[in-house]
Amino acid sequence: MAKMGRPRLENPRSERIFIRLTKDEHTDVREYAANHNLTITQIFVQGFKKLREQENEEQNG
């Protein structure tokens, strides 16, 4: 019988970044995630994309 389960992702998130936060920063991030129905990873990825967009806008305009 063939194995069953979740299909493999085309581009899985396999890389890790470790950061240190203060207790207050950690609390703020967790609260923001809970209030906006996001994961902590989603928050940081979206924040990084936003920073890159701003940088591109500054360079182009």
C-alpha cells in the first residue's frame, strides 16, 4: 500500500533563524500574533517584505 499523508511543499520552510527578545518584546509579538490571527513566522516574514518594499520605493522614487 502506498504511503499517505500531507503532500510535500514545493518550497518548504527548512531554514531557521534564532533571535533573542526581551520578555516585553516577546509578549508584544505573541499578543500581536494572537490579535491578528497570524503566526510569529508570518509576522516576521511580512515585516521583512514590508521593509524591502519601502527600501525599493526609496531607491526608485
